[in-house]
Amino acid sequence: MVNAVTPLRQDTAWEHEHRQWWEPGSSARDTLACGWSHLKPSLSPDFVETLRAVVGAPNVSTATAVREQHGHDESMHPCAPPDVVVWPQAVGQVQELAALCHRCRVPMVPFGTGTGLEGGVNAVQGGVCFDLSRMDAIAELSLEDFSVTVEPGVTRKALNKHLRGTGLWFPVALRRKRAAGYDLTSLFVGSEGTLGFLTQATLRLHPLPEATAVTVTSFPSVGAAVACTVHVLQAAVPVARIEFLDEVMADACGRFSGMGLPAAATLLLELHGSRRSLAEQQQQTEEIVRQNGGSSLAWAEGLEEREQLWSMRHNAWYAALALRPGCQGYSTDVCVPISRLPDVVVETKQDLQASGLTGPMVGHVGDGNFHCILVFNSHDPEEAQRVHAFTQRLGRRAMAAGGTCTGEHGVGLGKRALLQEELGQEGLDTLRSIKAALDPHNLMNPGKVL
């Protein structure tokens, strides 16, 4: 369940009196190194002072460096900075700021940590960036209900640190169930900030498992590693996490972390359960790995060892960038049915090699999702075009297999054309109707998704 703030509100006489705060024609910008002009913010000083009156002067910035920092994520899309950045610290402040922007027709862009991968935070029409990182309260914890209510600035690591000693943890799970009316929670969660602000979320917690074990195993080919994943799932092994690295990614991660992985297609598997059930799961997993040509398994059960292995995987982005120092990284993802995963991964690997691109592959293959981290010279138009063409083929390959053009990263700026192909015109028109109903003036994160 989430609480959301939308900008929908009727016009008032105040709007006509203060509309000059959003100066007509000010959205035209000259392209500079960052992609946009930062020399003169488009909002009037009176408007900025009103923002300061709502959240306090220390929580408003028009500094060029701050605006540039909030005008891009980790994607390849050019920086597009907002005109001003605000840091609300309470739901009431978000509501007041949103009402002000709505009355003045000022675009609003939500900002979390800036780690997105499809340009979702780029302020392509300027406006106000709402940095929600200072709304980091854990509002309500119910051990009996296995739930916790958090504000948007709470990270997974911070939440699990708060939960230490409770016997519960948050493993990035589904929300608390609700079947009353339309599923507005999923609607807002999937809207990428184009419908409103998420100011609170109620999350479902899980008991800490009695025992946990992690292992790494390598395979003679990408196809064998992915086939092993399918067989593990088909055998109903209750695997908690299963991650895939192709030989390029495994080698890069091994060198970057200093762990020295073989340059071979690799799986990382994590099992949870009671000590007795865990031993059974390990035996079953070892047999399936052996049948698929995988290397012998050594299980890490200590916390430090397990965290070291997962830290290696979580640093895959930086390991990939280290393959070509000074180059740009772009991560694209798709998701396909498990039965089609081996074929799609192998075809994608062949496409990468034929395209002459540096694109190590990594994925949460337990749910059919995988990523290609493309590292390229952004100053080479020909290579940039090959990257674009490859990502379009990958998205279409996934859709042809009955999957989706994005499993995690979202649509943002980069996959709008693919979204239309996936949903069709009627599907896209339905989304536009919802957008028009909740944000009739197109102020919430304009230019994204649709």
C-alpha cells in the first residue's frame, strides 16, 4: 500500500495572479556540454522565494552543480537539469509544493537516489525537482502484522539495519495485499513519477531464515548456465536468489573485487531454510548443477563470506565500466518467460558478439530478467548508433518471446517507442487517459513513459 500526492486541483484566481512565476517561452535552452543551458534558471525569484517559505532556505537550491547533479541518472541520456531543487521533509510540505507548482503550471520531477537507468529523473522541461531523500522516517513497525510503513528516503539497507534484533527482514518483497477496488498501488508504483509522488509505503516483512548458504558455480557455456537455472526452478528447489553472469561479466567482477572468478558463464545461488531443509536443498542443487556441466560447489554459510559474494555481484556496474576506463555505460534489461530464457540469452550473446560491442550480461534469471551493460565511447557516433540498434533488437526479441521490453529499469526516456510496440495503440491510449485524468496539465515528470 502506498500514499501518494497528485497535483490534480482546480484552477483558482490565485493562479491567474501568479502565473507570471512560470515565464512563457523560458523552456527553450541552448545545448552545452551537459546538454542544457544552466546559466539562467527559468523560474522567477518570487516563485523560488515561495518555495523557500514552504521548506526553509537550506532545503532549496538553484546552484548549477546541484541542478546538474539532479538532472541525470546512471543512463546514457544527456543531463537535463531542473530549474530548482527542493528537499521536502514531510508529506504536508510535498502537498503544499505540489499545489503551488500546479497553480503555476510548473513541471515537477521526483528524485530518489539518481541510480535509474532510463533517464527517469532528467528534467526535460525544467521545473522543480523534488528530492525525497530527506523523508527517511520509518513511521510504523508492526511485528505482529509483519509490516512496516516507510517514507521514500528509507533505503533497503537502512530498513534492515533498523530491523536487527526483531527476527524480521525486508528482502525486497511484495506489498501487503489488498483487493478493494482498482489496484491503485500498482498503478502508482509503475508510473515512474508521472502520476504523482509516493510519500509513504507499507511493506511486507519476512522472518529471518534459520540457515542461509550461498555458492558460485561456473559452466562451459552461457546456454548451460541458463539451462541449469530452468532445471533448478522446474525441480521446485526453493532457491532464494539465483544470479547469472556471462564469462565477460564474471571475469570483470572477479578482477574488480579481487576474488578471481574463472572467465566462464557463472551462477550465484542462495538457499534459505531450516538447517535440515537447507542440507536437502544443497544436495538437490549440486546434482542439478552437475547434470548441466557446472563446477563443483563450495557453500558459504558465514555472514561475512556471503556478503562478500553478493558485494561482488552488486558491483557489476562498476566492474563493467572498468573494462573500458573513460567510456560511458548503459544498462538495458528485458524479461522473458523462463522456458524461453535459454534461447533468448544465447541469441542475445550472439548479437552482442556480431555487433562488436562490449556488453557483459548479468541477470536475476530466476524470474526471467537479465541485463546487458553496454560500455561504449559516447563520442563515437557510429558506436553509439550500434548500441541503440542493439537495445532495440533486444527489446523486440524479448517481446517476440512473450516477454517485456523492461523487467526492472522502466520506460523513462529510452523505451517509449518499444512500449508502444508492446502495448499497442489501444493500450497506450488507455495509459494516456489515466495520465490525463490524474495530471491533466502534464506537470508530473513530463516527457517520460508516454
